[in-house]
Amino acid sequence: MSSDEEQPSSSTSLPPESHFIGRREDIVRAGRVSRLLNGCRDVLVLHHQGQLYAMDLRCYHAGGGLQHGDIEEFNGKLCIVCPWHKYKITLAEGEGLYQAVDNPLVRPLQTEWRSKGVKQRVHQVTEVRGDVYVTLNTRSEDVESDRYQTHKYRTDSDPTRAKT
Ligand code: FES
């Protein structure tokens, strides 16, 4: 996905196959909502510092529910921190970030933030006159979070989720 497509956009027209999520003010008030789209994809839509983002609901590592993750900045990038094992995932790209240590014998430890590449599938958010829509990212290349988009991992435990 190009950087243009990753950014939530305000528009007067909708991309094809968009799914209505809700009114912007309702999403801002809730902070985050999740939806089952097309009957097959659980997507988290969240608001942070005026921006809307959408990504697969379950973490690429082991399926943790990202709707409960904190938002923090690492290496200049806004990330959601998975509540299960604290993996960091960039909101805009779905990259997995980690702190690398090249030489564990050097004290104090010298760490550096690095990217594992895109691990979490992110989706396009479009806003039209206050209505928020998500267009699923259907690119065919595998993304690790895809594995948790099955009935096995889908539960009814999230009361904010609605089918559309
Ligand atoms: S399930 Fe998200 S960090 Fe392990």
C-alpha cells in the first residue's frame, strides 16, 4: 500500500466497496470501534490525535485484541502496543517495530529501533461529510495478521463490534 493510500482521507466521493463504520463524532467519542466487514474480516478503527486509522483487529503475533492496546510513539512513529506481549505496530503502515541490540556485551546496552516490515494489515479510511468508511486492503500478498481472520479466532467478546 502506498503512503497516500494509508492515510485516512477526507473526500467527497467514496472508493468502491467501502463499508460504513459510523459517524466521525461517535468514533472520536468511543476512541475505537471494531466491525466485522464482509462477514469475514474483523477490523479495528481508531481515532488518535485527530486521525482515523484502520487495521486488522487481532495482533499478528498471537491474536491479541488490539482494541485494548495503548497508543505510543516509538522512533517517531505512532504505534499501537498489543496488550498481550507488548509488540509495537505502526498505526499507518502496520509495521512491526522492535528494539535491536547489536552487541549484548557492551554496557550500557546500545539499542536501535528497527522494522520487521509490514506485519499487520492496515485498511483505508475515508471520511465523507462526517461519515467514516473503511475500504478493505485486499492485496493478495500475505500479511501475518491474516491468519487470525478466521472463525476460530472470532469471538463475541467485543460488545463494540457490529456486523455490516
Ligand atoms: S499477541 Fe500481540 S504481542 Fe503477542
